[in-house]
Amino acid sequence: MISKILLVLFFCISPAVVLWLCKKVPFFGKIGPILILYILGVVIGNLPWINEGSYELKDTITTILIPLALPMMLFACAITRESLKGVFRSLIAGLVSIIVSIFLGYWLFGRHIGPQGPKIAALITGCETGGTINMASIQAMLGVSEETFVLLNSYDMIVCFLYFIFLLSIGIRIFRKFLKNSKTTLTESQAEVNEQIIESHKNPYSVLKTAKGWGQVWRILLAVAICCGLAFGLTKLFPKGWFMPIFILGISTFALIAANLKPVKKLTFSYDLGLYLIYIFSITIASMADVTKLNIREGLYAFLFLFFVIFVSLLLQVILSKLLKVDPDMMIATSVALINSPPFVPIVVSAMNNKKVLVPGITVGIIGFALGNYLGFFIYNLLI
């Protein structure tokens, strides 16, 4: 019993230590907290004297964390008509490019994976339109193994790193030259809605030092409980075999509705609190992966599938942006928001020296994040 309590404390405290290291040590900062937590989790998870008899505990933790973290992060996704101004064409180009590349990649690589192919296609769809939280939600919906999830998410971090390096080195110059005649009218009116995400790199957890911050935590948990309760009620209208897909999609839907309510809009800490739960989820699920069970053949095709989707979707997005006359910097910001996730947009905006696309780029990423679970589930059902 004591060993299990210590293991839970380790999972809960490790992200705080890793975040501190990423802030203090540039090398760790470049690697990123999630990849470090995955490595740490895999190492810890394959030490038998630590993990003996703990699988059920870990499974319980990961099962609970996704329904908690998902609505917290979606509360930051207030999507309005105003938020769509100036980003619609770029959003369409980005989403269409990813969806088309998913189907092409599945035909080339995914179908060779075997029965897991459609599930991996769904995971990639969720990840490349929303990030780790969408991939984790779809993993829960479809019952994907921990080994496959950890392997695919690790691949995603590696390929996304290569993609980002390409953009920062020569990609920006190439795309600006190719799309130089394109024009897009942009608006910065979304700044207030997404402020907490733009500023998320500035130690958002300092709010927990105040009573006001903890008061917000309890209100966030109450809002999450309401969304989960409504989603649970919704599952009663469907057969038992549909419980997890309906529960996750129900949480997503009710959280998106709540995001537009005034009391929820005031919960500015919800995104970062949900992100911390994803950090705990990352190290916990990584510790469940048995490296001796990894399927090398499946892993190779999954890597090729993912690599194809990321770089081919970028190429398709450039072509569509040319046809739709999307501004080159907006196209780049949109691609980064969808592929890398919104927190990476300020980095590429700084590299482009164009703050005008900061808020629209983040807005596109938030919309992609909100749609990721639906798109992933839809594509899975098309491919099975």
C-alpha cells in the first residue's frame, strides 16, 4: 500500500520537477517536458521491483485523468463568429490538407500496419489537429494499447521537431517567396479570449500561491464535474458498447458549450491546470508501456505514416493557400498551430517578426483542438 502511495506521489510531483528543469536548463527546455516525462516513465515502468502489482492503479489514474483534463483545456476554446474572422480560409486549407494526407498516408502505410491501422490513423488525426490531449482522448475511446500510444506520441515529438527546424531554417523564406502575392485581412480582436494560452510559458502555476487561485481551482473542478455528469447521462441513450466514445465526445461537446458561458470564461487557469494533468498522464501511461511488447514492424509503418502526414499536409496546405490567397505568415502560423499545437505559435511568430498573425494563429489551433476528437473518431469509422 505504501509503495502505491509513493508511486502516485511520484507521478504527481515529477511534472513540477521537470517543468522547473526545463525552465532552468536550456537543454531540457529544448527537449520539452512531455518527451522527458515519457522517457522517465518508460524507465520507471520497466523496473519490476517498483511496478509489481501496480498496473491496475496506473490504469485507474490514466482513465480518470482524461475526462478531467479534456474539459479543463476546452474551457479555453470559446469559438465565436468574431474569432473566425480573418482565419477561415487558412483554417480550411490546414484541416483539408491534414485530412487528405491522412487518407493518402493510410493507403500507402497505414493499411500495412494491420488491425491497428484505422486506430493509428485516428490517433494521428487527433494529434495533428489538436495535440496530445486529443490523441489521449481517442486512445481512450478506441482502446489503443499503451505501447502503441507511447510509441506513436514519441514519434510525433521527433517528427514535429524536424518539421519545426525545417520551418525556422529555410521553410519561412521558401513559403514567403511562393505565396508573396497572397493577401489575407487579419484581426487581433481574439487576444483577450486566448491570453492565458499565449502567456502559458510564463509560470502560470504561480497562481496556486494565492487563495484566489485555489478558489478558481474548485470552480474549475465543479464545472468539470457538471460536464462529466451530463456526458455520463448522455451515454444512457446509447448501447453499452458505445459508452467510452459517447462519454468522451459528450464531454467535449458540453465543455465547448460551457466555454462560451461568462462564469467559465473567468476560469483563466483551466487550460494550464488541464495541461498539468496531461503531464501526469504522460508519465503514468509511459510507465505502463512494456518495451518487450513493442511491435517493430507496426512501429516502422506508423513512423512512415506519421512522417508522411506531417510533411505532405504542409505541402498541400501551401498549394491550397496559394489558391485561396492566404497570407504566407498566416499559413505558417496555422500549420504550426495544428501540427505543433498553439503554444508553439509565439515562437514561429517571433521568428517571422510578424505579431499580426499571433492571435489568429492561436485561434486556428484552438479550433483544431476543439474539432480533433470528432475528426479522429469520424476517420476511424470511415476506415474500419
